[in-house]
Amino acid sequence: MGVYLVTGASKGIGRSLALLLAEHGHQVILLARDSPELDEAVQLVKKNSEYSFSLPCDLGSSVQISESAKKLISSVDGLDGLVHNAGSIHPVKPMMDADVSQWSRSIQVNLIGVQDLTQQLSSLLKGPQHTRVATISSGASLRPVGSWSAYCAAKAGLDMWARCLAEEGAQHNISAISVAPGIVDTGMQADIRGANPEDFPSHGAFVSYHTDGHLSHPNDVASLLYPLITEHTMEQSGQRFDVRDL
């Protein structure tokens, strides 16, 4: 079976994807910030995939990205798939009031870290095998949301990043797609509900998504994502998908 790297794998969609990949017999590398949740997730994954392991890494740190890439290169011969799932919604603040360091960190985690990690792992991606790269997109990549300027800009950039990788990667047997997962019951949604309503005009709507039961479960979303992540074709490379259309 294949070798897959999943970022943001300690909880939410990333955790569900890591567990599902392991259930199908794949080796999974779980990359996320160091936490008890990451330790728990990798132990669950190893029950079905004993050679799976975790890589504690904060995508906001170029030093940690470099260290993690070196560890991974020394541990596996290649990657069959790379799922860029990690992301941060902060700062939820009007763009003229947002702290520039927090705004910059959002772009780093959601976009620049993706490029940095992928580039440093290029030796594992280029080869005779077909390497499938999937980025987790958002409706915020297509439409502006008040007080989400950093997240919206980063996700829009990530969609184009995937298209650029699809364009350049074809000659190296690399394909790339982006997938919008819908509104999912994850830690990010909890962060959104925890934002200051005075700073976030849509706060009430996102509270209602939760209280009215409109949030999808991460396991259900992972099941929909799995075929695309593991089986999408070179002909599909460069496309953006929405799980609600699958």
C-alpha cells in the first residue's frame, strides 16, 4: 500500500483521514503541533498501520519545517500522497484592526508553510510513482468573509498554489487538487464561535450552524475525501472539488 503524509493530523478532518488511511493499510505520517492529541492520534493509527509515525511540527516555524522534512526524508523512500490539511482561522478581526504579526502568521501557516514543506520534500515526490497532493480548501477561498481577511487570502492563494503545482508537477508524475470540505464540526469551528462577536459580523450564523446541527462530522467528510485523495487521476489534476458535490 501507499505512504501518505497528513498535516494537521492531530484532530478534526486530518485525524479522521489519518485513521481512515491506516484502516485501508497505508503507512501514515501524522504531522501536527506537538500535543497530547497528536500522541493519541498516532497510537490509534498504529493499531492498523504499525509503521506509521508522527512528526511534531508547527507550520508557522521554518526551522521546525526543515527539521521535520529531514526526519521524513531519512525515514521513507517516497510519498504516494500528501494532504495539506493544517490551517488556522486566526486572527478573526477586521483587517484594519488585525495585528500584523498575527495576520502574517496566518499566511505562513495556511500558505507559505505548505510551499516550504512541499519544496523541502521534493525528493520524495519526484519519481516513477504517481504522487497525489491534496489541499483542503474552503468556501472562503471564493468569497470574502468579514474579519477573515488573512484566512480568505491564504485559502485563495492555496487554491492557485495547487493549480501551479498541477501545472509544473505533471512532468514529475505529481498531481494536485484542492477540495472544499464544507462546514465541519472541528476545532476551527469552535475557535470561530469563540471569537468576539463585536469583531465578527457573522458570529451568530456560525453559532447557529452548531446549535442547529448543520455541521458535518469529520469522519463523514474523510470518507468522501478518501477516494479523491488516493485515486484522483492526472486528468483531474488542477481541479477544485467540493465534497457537497461528490
